[in-house]
Amino acid sequence: MEWLFGKRITPEEMLRKNQRALNKATRDLDREKARMEQQEKKIIADIKKMAKEGQMESVKIMSKDLVRTRRYVKKFMIMKANIQAVSLKIQTLRSQNAMAQAMKGVSKAMQNMNRQLNLPQIQKILQEFEKQSEIMDMKEEIMNDAIDDAMEDEADEEESDAIVSQVLDELGLQLNDQLSGLPQATASLSVSGGKTATPVAGATGGMTTDADADLQARLDNLRRELLFRSRRKRNNKTGSVLCCLLRIQIILLNYKSIHKYVI
């Protein structure tokens, strides 16, 4: 009669109401079954008592009553099992209804989220993120360079430049010593070979002098450029890399010159 007053019952409320009714019926059946079992015990006791007294007619009547009572107990058990089956079906329907409502809510939420997701806007956000990341990396690199420059000691740099100059001077002296010994070795090899050494020495003398002058000029230019750049870019990593490259070039020129004279 609730529909007369304009109140609608939802499926969830209807299932809950039917579930309560089934639970009440199950409890009633349990009470009736318990009462029947007590009555069965009483009938059995009365049958035994009448049998001892010899009242056989009463025993037959009580036996029929006992059979009828046991039959009803069995029916109550069957009815309870059926009610439990219906209750399980209702519980299954409630679970399915809850799952359907949950899926409905999730589908609606997913629809709203997909509607809010704007692919061009997301792409723009990712591009902006990449841009800001690059800016952050550049600033971090600048900060690291500034920290390195602030923590670097100028006295250590001057001392390292002095050591480099000393090493280069020592390499130049060793090169001159090696070059001064090479013509005699070449002449001795020519004499031991049984050929005239004077034309060879005379021919190679001018070439050796020109090559020495050219090599020495190149070494001097590289040394001056090294010192100039090391002073100009003392606190710069690029200047340090150029200095290392110039040092390697000087060493390579030294070894090339030695290899050429040995050959």
C-alpha cells in the first residue's frame, strides 16, 4: 500500500524486505520444529508407559500420532531448506545489484575522466615539462660551473702552469739531445754499409736544418698559445680542455720528429 502515498520502493529495499520476511519464516520453522521434537519425545514416553500398563489400544493411537509428528518434523526441515534456497537467491540478487550499481558508478566516473582528458592540452603540458626540464638542466650546469670556479684555487692553477712549462722545457731539452745524436748515428750506419757518407750528410744537413727550424717554430707557437689560453681562460673548463689538447699536440710533434730522424 505504500505506492498509494507516492512513495516508491527501490529494488534494494524490496530485496531487503523479502530477506527479512524469509529470515522470520526460518525462525518460526525452527521454533515449530523444536516444539514437534519435544512432543515426539513425550509421545514416545507415553507409549512406553501405556505398553507397560497393557493399554494396547492407546498404544496404537499414540503410535499414529508419533508417525504424524515425525512426518511434520520432516516437512518443516524441507520447508526450511527451501526457504534457505530462496534466501540465497535473494542474497545473490542483492550482490549482483550491488555489482551493477558499482559498475554504473565506475563507468560514469570513467566517462567523466575521459571527457576531461584533452589530448592537445596534455601534449602541450608535456612539451612545457620538457622545456622546463631543459632549463633546469642548464641552470644546474651553470651552478656547477660557478661552484667549481668558486672552489678552484688560483695558486694551484699557477703552480700547475709552472709545472707544465717546466715539463715542456724538459721535453725540449731531451728532444735537442736526441736530435744532436741522430746525424752521427746515420753517418756511422752509412759508413758501415760501405757507401760514401759525405754526400748523404751534406744532402740531409740542409733538410735537417730546415725541418728543425720549422719544428721548433711550431713548438714555440704552440707553447705561446698554450700559455696565452691558460692565462686567459684560467677558470673555464673549455680553456682546460684546449690546454690539454695543445699539450698532446706538442708531445705528438716531439715523437713524430724523433721517429722521422730515426728513420
